[in-house]
Amino acid sequence: MPKITFIGAGSLEFTRKLAVDILSRPALRSSTLSLMDIDNVRLNLSQKGIQRVIKEGKFPARVEATLDRKKALKGADYVIISILAGNVNVFTPEIEIPKKYGVEICIGDTLGPAGVFRALRTIPAMLDICRDIERVCPSAHVINYTNPMSMLCRAIQRETSIKMVGLCHSVQGTSEMLARWIGAKMDEIDYLCAGINHQAWLLEYKRKGKDAYPLIKKAIKKKKIYEEETVRCEMFKYLDYFVTESSGHNSEYSAWFRKRPDLMKKYCSGKTGWSGHTGFILKLYGEDRKDWRKKMREFVTSKKPLDLTPSHEYASYILNAIETNQPFKFNGNVKNTGLITNLPQDCCVEVPVIADRGGFQPLHVGALPPQLAALNNMSVAVQEMAVEAALTGNRRLVFHACAYDPLTSAVLSLPEIEKMVNELFKTQKKHLPQFKR
């Protein structure tokens, strides 16, 4: 039976969700779930939580837990990675220092100064994990959930030979949101989506075989819908295609929405969903982590029956497809081997992928509309410089990555960006050992 290893298993809510999904599949219900984390308290509580899932679900599975990564990986058929290099206290300066200089960051896990420095911290840890996979379980199929997705996947795909795909919720979440807006069921919807992570585009969106974009254009004229995703509705109106990931995220990835107080008030008031407010992620993480021990222990000891309804996360669908050879199509983050012809070769792209017994088979898309490729290429340029800097310890490239970030360059001069980057290096020095000075 398959062995499925979770690296970063101390997040019980996410690990529990995936465990329920996986064990609900007949081909996977007898799996061994191997949990690994660097936090022993979280790891023990996660193990007890998954043991409860197995017991209440009467699954013929087993769970093990270890702080030893190589032990967890030994014999693994699948590896799911979901780590955070540090905690909320580590990336707080990466949001607050740019704010001091006028760069108003909302989430900061993908692009901009916060995304770049998060990548610099996380890439070495991810490569250590993936090199262990190369040595211990080279045939394993790997799913990465960790951000910044594009930069991490680019580094892994460049430096290792593992069979890996990056997985994000944004494509499925956006497609489901649009279906709700037009009053459609998902089984009526077909779409083609491609681009880069958090900035992929619904190149086609059809209901019962007919173009549904006219219905979406009509829907966003309703105040309630427009205010649900203000930034993305504006992008749709002017760029002609709907982009994935929330308005809070996408407000950071261009120069259009966060460079002046009046624009912040107009577009980033955060009425619903993932708020556009500066530092929103710090509030979210702070609230989530404040009582985590209490929440985890309550889950482990509660007498209330568990809800074992599977979620819509794609990980279990992918593992099931590989085990059973029943193909499953999803959007994943892979190397651009000519898949999108007007984005750089070998950069990380998010395109349709088919999973089956042969593993991950990405599909050719062709050229994006030029206005979409233009925005993607700006982000990719930042990502490429940041990845190169993380791998080589080239501090100057970190400055250049931040200097070409669309939002940062819209707000600051080059000397101001350099000063901000130097301050970030000073604050985060102990987390960036690859940079010698």
C-alpha cells in the first residue's frame, strides 16, 4: 500500500483535511501516513489527530510521526510539502519595513519585497528537503503547497531531478466563484487557465459549451459582486480576461492599485474575502496561531464525532489518478518547456496538467494574449532574479529583483529601494546565511 509522507505536518487542520481526502479513496485507504515536522509538540498533536481520523473513519491505514526527515521519506511513494521557514515573527519585518517606505503589502507571500525575502529564506530549506528525496525516495511523486510557489518550484525544478508539481487553490477557487456569480453549477463549466501562480488567466470560460464571459461582465455590474473582488473585476474590465487568486493578492502584483492613498481607499478597502488591507496576512496569521495549542488539543480530545466529508483539495485526486491510472486534469506549477510560448523558457508556469500512472503530464497552451503575457513577464523577471540570488548569494540581485517589482518601482526611487533592501537584509540576516555580507 502507498506510503504518503507529509513534510511540515504540524499544521493539523491542513494535514487532517488531506488525510480525510486521501483515506476516503478506495485505492488509498490502506496507506501509511508518515508525518514529519521540526516542532515536536505540533507533530505529536497532529499524529494524535490523524489517529482519531483513522479510528472514527474505520480506515485500514496507519500513521507514524518522526522528527527525522530521512526516516519519514524512506520508502515514500508520495511526498506532500507544506512548510513555513520561520513563523509570523520572522516575516513581520518583511511587511512592516516596506510599509515604512511606502510599499503597502497585503499578503506578501508571492512577489514584492516580502515575497522575495520569503523566497530567500525558504529556497535553501526546500532544496535540502528535495535533495533528501533524490537520495532516499527518488521515484516518489512530490506535491508542493508552500509559497512563494513560483520561486520555490523554479529553484526545485532547476536544481533537482525530483518529480514535482506545485499545487495552489486559486484556479479551482476562481472557477467556482465565477460559476456562483453566473448562477451555474460546476458540472456545466469548462475552462482553460494558464499563466503563472496567483496570476494565471481564464483564457476560456464556458457554460454548457458557450462562452460565459458575457455573463460574467453582466454579473460584475452588481455592486455586491463587484465589491467581493474589486481589484480582479477592474483587471477583468481592462485586460479582458479574469485572473486567478484574490484581490488582496493581485493588488500587490501590479502598479495600479496600491501606490496612492486614494487608490488604496478605492480598490483595497477589503469589504469581503481576503482583505486588501496592508498587513492583512499578519492579522490572519496572528489570529490563527494565538491559540493553536488549545485548538489542536480540543480537536484531539473532543467527543464530538468528526466530519469526515472529503474536501475539494486536488491532492487526493492526483494521488488516486497515479495509483489507478484514471487520468485527472488540474492546473499545476511546472517548468515551462515551451508550454507557454511567450513566457521565458524554463520559468515556472501554471498550466493544465494530467496526472496518471505516468506521473505529471503538462499540456501545451501556446501564446497568451499580449497584455497578459506582459504582466506575467514582469513578475517572472523578478522571480528569476530572486531565485538566482537565493542560489548564489548575490545580494545585488536581490536589490534588482525588488527594483523591478511593479508595485515597489511605482512607489520608490532606486536609492530608496536600495535603502529598504539593506534594512531588510540587516533585520533578516540570521535567516539568510547564504549571503556573506
